[in-house]
Amino acid sequence: MLVPPNSKQRTAIYFVIVLIALIVTYGHTLDASFHFDDEQDIAENPSIRSPWNPHIWKTTRPVAYFSFALNYAADGLDVTGYHLVNIAIHFLNAILIFWFIIITFHTPCMKHHPLSASGEAIAFLCALLFLVHPLQTQAVTYIVQRMASLATTFYLLTLIFYAKARLHADAGKEALFYSAALIAAILGLLTKQIVYTIPVIIVLYDLIFLRSLANVNLNKTNLAIAAGLLISVCLVGLLTGTFNVSRLLRTIPPQQGQTFSITGYEYLLTQIHVIVTYLRLLLFPIHQNLDYDYPITHTFWGSGTILCSLLLISLFVVGLFLLRNHRLIGFGILWFFITLLVESSFYPLPNVLFEHRMYLPGIGGILAIVSAIETACHRHSGRLKLTIAVIIILMFISMTWQRNKVWASEYSLWTDVVSKSPNKARGWCNLGKANFELNNYDIAIEQFNRSLSINPYYAVARFNRSQAYIATKNYNAALIDLNNDIAFRPDHAKAYYFRSIVYYEVGQYNSSWLDINRALELDSTLASGYFQRGLLSVQKQDFPAAFIDFRKTLQYEPKHAEAMTNLGILCSRQNDFTHALKYFSDAITIHPANADIYDNRGLCYFRMGDFSNAIKDYNFALAIDSTDASILLHRGKSYSRLDSLELALKDFSAAIACSTDFVDAFFQRSLVFAALGYYKQAINDLSFVIAKQPDNDGAYVNRGLNYANLNQWKSAISDYNHALKLNPAQQTALLNRAIAFYYTHQFSLAQQDIDRYQPGLNDANQALIEQIKNAIRQN
């Protein structure tokens, strides 16, 4: 006979089921890319480059940004870590919902309620529905909306700690729970402004579940707690700058691709329709969209607005009436409306509808729906209720899994958006940006054009198009777009930055210099701006200034591998090999699949005379890109220094096969051919070099040496003559011509060259010179 599980065992089973559902619905999202506001708030946000950056605490949501900074410290911009944290928060919230509802069933007004026998089942079903509901995907898979999910965590913790304090008989533990509730509320307020409604929900919870509705008088302790919480909310709001009454009266100007402005009154009227849409999405989560093309409501007297208002008022009134006998349903309904107040009332926001705004209100909606179904079906078969619940859960799991596939990449997300909002400029602009990231530049330009045809004043689309023009080297078109952007947004630092790049590419270095300095005046944290200025300083041969700017780049973007690489190159040039190797190694840690960084570290080892380690780095580089002719050349030179001439010859030949006009590879191969005694092959390679570089005196000298080795003295002398004509100070040509004159018995000419030859200190040719002089004297 099977023994029914006890409460702890059931709870463990519930948690395992919730965890499995979480893995199924969100396990495939770990590599979903950054989206939308993720770029400005995470990927391009210098303030999160360190958890201890004081700028984080000057924002209105410092706790959320602090969490992003911790992610960055651990994984840089690898999205996996960010998604893991978001998913963990979502799982924690499901557990907190379960815990909160269980605690609620232990309150004075619920422990003897008819639904109390189903309390665990209701808590579990609410937690599971919340976890797998498709409407919550935006708050979980859209990384930056951790702000909504993390704020919800603190919201739930505040309520749980408050309820625990009110239910605890021990005065010491009661004070501890009250303190924990206050701390959680403050952390929530520093995460997102939706937590401002917490005092209202606490008072409502206290009235509904912790006392009889016939006796609504609050004692002095509870008044003090409520007042203290309200004061904390106001103080945090004032300190963060979010509690500003003047903002309630503002008008949102056209922005983010919109062609319209919106007043607080219009926003309120529009939210009447939006809340009905939220209800529809809660009940029937179909046709979800990141960027709804939602019409603005300008007057209350339209039939749609009046009908939506009647529906919402009726639902709110029903919630009030249900508070006495069906408290969970009534509380869930009121929770839904109250927690929407911050984002769906008369405080205008640029975007009238976002699904992540339902993350916290959705808890109340789910609680009301589950409680209502349980109340209606209380006397029905448990097997029937279980079957219905399983069908709904499985359906939601499937829908959530499918919806999360849309979030896989910028391309898939914005393709979905434009299919549902084809007349909205922002969707086409962001789809263009997605194609730009995929190097589909022509398609991107078409989509930016589509965006601008919908809204000709959409500055972001024009700015993004300029970058596509830069990528296709259409610098004139890029300049037109950037000039227009700067005329429209004269304080837009990135427009100056990209115009600086355009000027740099067309060789207008003075204009590039002026623009990059202007960009950095406007945004002193622009890491890429310091990097660009560093490149300009390198072009001007001002290496100390370049070093300072590359270091500045790392100050604002600590994992900027290109800046590290350039710092390594500068240190190597100064023979500061210790720091050079550290910079290169740090860059490799960030970009282990970047062949150029290995190549540069190999060159550093080469300069140090450590040819074995140089070859190891070139091997790594060639494992990444086996067709890079420059890396093959560099490895060949290292093999030459180690007298591995056959391996060197193989690399130089491979470099030539990859790049048939690679003059340096022909020159280096000629040296190896000469060392191996293949003088004719060496001459052929040097002839190619001379044809490409007729002013290369070294090539003439070396070809002359190979002719000399073949006793072709006339050709050798001719090449030495060419070398000396190009460079009269060419001492090697002078010495070897003297030798050639000697062997062709032109002793006077040999003597003249010997007399002109100026040996350096410790000249290895001194003995040879004396030998020639003696031979000339004898003849």
C-alpha cells in the first residue's frame, strides 16, 4: 500500500516539477543575444565595467545595474551568465510566490477558509503558471528586464517578511522580520520604480488577511510601520530623482521612432485600452510582440474607450465585493490594478505597452484566476481539475518555448516584430541593425530606408544607415547622414565618433582629430573614442599620446582587446617586453580565437629572440586562420632564425600561395634559397621583388650576391651598380662589388671600392678586406 507523501515531501516534489518546467521553457535561451536596451544599458554601458564604479549608485536603478556589473566582472559580455542570473531570479520568484501564498493561508482570515484545504495546490499551481506563462518571457529572456523580475523578488520578500512579522509572537523575531521587510523594500525601490506601490499592497494585505474587515482600525505599531515604509519610499524616490511631481505633467515628445507626442492625459486614456490588452494576454497569450504598434487615444468619448473603462471599473468593483468572502480572488484583482499604477496611469512613458510590465501585476492576475477556478470547481473531481491544469500547463510550456525561440537573435526578434508591426519605424530600423551585424549591409540599408520612409525624422535610423555606408565604404553617403545627424542632434557624441572614422578612412586626419576630440568632450566615458584617438596618435607618430589613450580605453572598457593589443605593440616597440606580453596575453584571454593577437605576441617573442615561443604563437594563429600570409611569413622568419631552413622555405612558399603578390615573402624565400644553395631560385624570387619594387636597393644587393655565387660576375656587378645608384651609402653593395671587381681582375676599381668602404665597429668583414687588399697589392 502506497503511503501519501507528507507536507515536506510534497513541497520537494513541487520544487522539482517547477525546476523541470523552468529547464524546459528557458534552457534553450542561454545563448540568446543582447536585444534593444541591452545595448545601451549593458553592452555599451561603461558604468557597469566595475561593481564598485560610483556612477552605478548615481542612477535611478543602482541595484539592477550593480547586478549587471557583477555579471560583467564574471563573464564580460558573454550572455550566458546574464541569462543564468535572469532564469535563477525567475525560479526564485516562483518559489517566493509559493511561499507567500502558503503564508497567506496561515493568516487569521484564511486558515479556516474553505480553500485552505487546497492551499498547497493553489500555491503550487500559481507558482507553476507564473513560471511557464508566455507573457513572462520578455521579463526573463530580455536581459535588461531583470529590472522588473529582480524588483518583483524584493516586492515579494517585503510582503513575506511583513506577513511573518505580523504572524510571529516573539517580539525579537518580529522586529527582525520588520527590518528585513524594510531592507527588501528599499532594495526593490533601488531596482525599479514599480516597488512604489508596496505600502498600498501592505496595508491592503493587512486589512484583508490579518484582521477582520469589521475592525479596520490600525493600531499604533502598524500605523508607525506603514508611515515608516511610506517615508522610506518617498526618501528613496527623492534621493534617486525618480519622485518628481513635475514629471507627472510632462509631454513625451516624438522619439524612439514615433511620430507623435503624448501627454499624461492621452497616456492615461491609452492605458485604459492597454490594460484590457494585458488582461487578454494574461488569459490568451497569443500574438505577442516586443514592439506593439498601439494607437494613441486622444478622447474619452470614443465607444472603445468607454467600453474598456466600464470593463475595468466593473472588474475592480467585483474585486472589492469579493474581499469579504473570496479574499484571494479580490486581493488578486486589486493587486493587478494597484501594481500597474506606476506604469499604466497618468505618468507618461515613451512606450505605451510592454509585456514585461505585466511581470509583477501578473502574479495578482494568476492568483485571482486560480482561486476563482478552485472556488468554482471546489466540489468537482480532483482528477478533472488535475487534467485541466496539466493541459493548461503543457500548453503554456509549449507556447513559452516557442516564444523564447523568437528571442534567440536580434534577427529573429525583429523579423517577428516587423511581421506584426509593419508600419512602425523602429522595427525596421532594428531589423536593419540586425542585418548589419550579420554583414548583410545592402539589406540593412534597404531596411533603414524603409524605416525612414515611415518616419523621415527618425534620427536613429539615419545614424545606423551611416554605419552601413561606412561598412560598404560609401563614405560620401555616410558623411551626408552623419552631417544630418549632427545638425539634428548636435550633442550626439557617437555621430562625431563615426564621422571621425570616416575622415580617418579618407585620409582627412585633421578633421578626424577635431571630431574625435569633440566626441570625447560630449562623452568622456566613450571608450571607443579614446581608442580612435589613440589610432590617430599612432598615425601622427605620437606614441606616448597613443599609449595614454589606449590606457584610457581600458579605464572605461576593461576588456577592450584591441586596446590591449595596441598597448602590447607600443610596449614591444619600446623593448618593454614584460608589459607587452601581459597586454597580449590579457587580450588573448578575452578573444582566444583572434589570430592577430597571437601573431602580435609572436612578433614580441621574435623581438626578444625567443623564436621557439614565437613559433608556438604563430601555430595558434594559423590554427585559427591557416591562410593568413603574414603569419606564415612571420613563422617562416622564426624558423630561419633557428636554422630550420626547410620549414622556413615551406612557410614562405605557403605565404606566396595565399598571396601571390606578397613581396616580403618572395624576398625572405630568396634568402632561404640562397642559404640552401638554390641560387637560381633565389634570383627568380629577387627578380620578382625588383619588378614590384624597383627602388629596393637590398633586393639588388642580394640578387648580386646570388649571381656572384654562380660566378656570373657581370650580372652581379650590374646589380651592385643599381643598388649604389639607389643608395650611394649601401656598404654591402660597395664591399661585394669590390670583391666582384677583384675576381674579374679589375683591381683598380676594386681598390677604389675598398677605399670608399666604411667598416663599422667590430666589422666581421675586416679580415676579408685585408685579404683583398693584399691580393690587389700582389697583382
